[in-house]
Amino acid sequence: MDHQEHRWTFLTNHARVLLAIARDPDARLRTIAAACLITERAVQAIIADLEEAGYLHRQRVGRRNQYTLSLDQPLRHPAEADVTLRALVDFAVDHENGKVAQPPKTASASVMVSKTRRT
């Protein structure tokens, strides 16, 4: 891969952090940062953003934080305003568990994708 192929990705760091927390609500910042390949400081800022926007709540349990996701919150972009956080988390979890995940229905135009590969 050359440098130009690394300019963008499909998931933002916010989505990656949120999905890491969905996998392990008791995860430490260090663990989340390692899973997302970003710094602990970036994870801390992202968690603050997500908490301020109402997507997660942080509770101190002993010396650690425990996170709770607000799964019924709608996604932020107007094109996905009718899609909840639950759909994103379910989609990612289904993929990780080897199930064929169905993409969430959005207000934007949909495209039929063939399951067979053409050469």
C-alpha cells in the first residue's frame, strides 16, 4: 500500500472507541487505545465527546471506570438519523461473531450488492 491509500477509512476513531467499549465496558483507556491504534489521550478526548453527546455514561467503580452505552441514541449524521447506536453495535458484533451482518437501514439511497464476485 502506498501513502495515498491511508488518507481515509470507513470508521472514525470515535466509532472504533465506541465499539471497543461495547466489547468491554470495563476496559481501561490503555486497552482501548491499543485496540484502536490511537493514543490514550485521544481515547480520553473521544470518551469525553461521546459522554457529552449522550452516547455513553461513565461511572467510577473503585479505581476504574465502567461505561454504559445509550444504545437507543440516533447516529449523528442526518443521513443516518433514523439509525440507532444499537444497529451499529449489533452490526459490528455480528461481524466479529462470524455471522452475516445486515447493514442498518438508513434514510439515504440503498444499493443492492451482489453476493457473488464477478471476475
